[in-house]
Amino acid sequence: MSSDATLTPRTVLITGGSSGIGLAIARRLTADGHNVAVTFNTSEPPPGLLAVKCDTTDATSIDEAIREVELAPAHGPVEVLVCSAGVTADQLLMRMSPEALEKVLSTNLIGPMLAAQRTLKQMMLRRWGRIIFIGSAAGLRGAAGQTNYAASKAGLIGVARSLAREHGAHGITANVIAPGLTDTAMVSRTLGSDRVTKMISEIPVPRIGRPEEVAAAVSWLAGEYSGYVTGQVIAVDGGIGMGH
């Protein structure tokens, strides 16, 4: 359980919560005592959690998934939205296809905006809400071969800060957590061991991060004592993004 003895159980929706960082967040917030739902699309739904199928690039699919959570027993309107769904399609920009640009921007940037748009009305009615975007150190530093990915993650900062200004008076916060190199299947799939070793050598805390460390930051932002923190970027990156 959370160390916050006054924790109020909230309805939480985590997009992309079936694996990697998203699943670690789901497990942590469930342990905290929240009512957690996750979305899945191409991967298998995780056992033990309310899992709703959703194409997070499609507004209709997002609307249907959120309605399913709202109607589920012990859940209801989403009070904490964590946007964790993300993809990569790496290539130098001069060689990048329009399809790779569109896919990454649609999933990593437009999708979170659509999900936030859909949940904001109920948050405003309750005058309480937490919107947490999972960004990336790449969105702060840039990354060769990841122009589309870095742009999508940098865009989330603008979204969060705009929502912070629009809805701070309604008790709604919006923040970005920016993980660095993290031990996930996506990293294993897209980066070779030599590249990972080189990246670790550049990190002030010279190791790969754990999904549970990102989840711990989300746990705090989702709680009762984070209501005066909004429009911020919290880096969980071993210090690699310092000064950005």
C-alpha cells in the first residue's frame, strides 16, 4: 500500500498498460489501492486487471474504451489518466517515410491528446483530476534517428503545460514524466547490446533504469499531495537529461 495514509482510491486508466512501463505503473497503482484499468491493442491483456481493447490513435476507439471503464463495477469516471502507449519507427529523417512519421506522431502525441480531451469533462465536474503523460529523455535532448519519436515526446510537454494553464483552477493537474534508458522489451527490441552499453556509459547513474522507478514517480503524481505540481517535467533518467 501507499505510504499516504489518507489515500483516496481513484479510478485510473493507463493507456498502453499491458506491458513495459505501463504495466509496471498499473501494478504499482493497484498496490496503492486505486481501481486500475489498462488499454491493450496488439499485445495480450494482462491478467488480474480490467483490460479494455483500444486503438489509441482512433478517437472512436478511445471513447468506447473509456465508456467501458466508466461502466465497469468498482470503477467509474476516470480520475487519473496515464498516457503510456507509445511506439518507435527509427530512421534518419532524410530517409524516414511519411508513414513512419504519421504512425509515431499519431500514437505518441495525438492519441494522448484525444484521451485527455475525453476525460477532462468528468474531471472538471469533480474538480479533481490527474493527467500524466509518459514522455522521454529523447524529447528533452533529441536523439539521432528518432526525430519523429523525439518530436512526439517533446510535444507532450506543450500539451501538459497548456492543460495546466487551462485547468489548474478546476483542481486538475497535467505533468510529464520523462524516463531515460529503461529496461523494457521495446529497448531490447530496438537497441543492440553495444548501443545500450554506450548509452549507459553516458549516464551519470551508470545503469539502465527500471520500469518500477518510473511507476514510483507516477504513484506520487497520482496521489493526494501532488495537487500543487502541474505543468512540470519529472525526469527519471539517471541524470542524462540535466540542463535540458
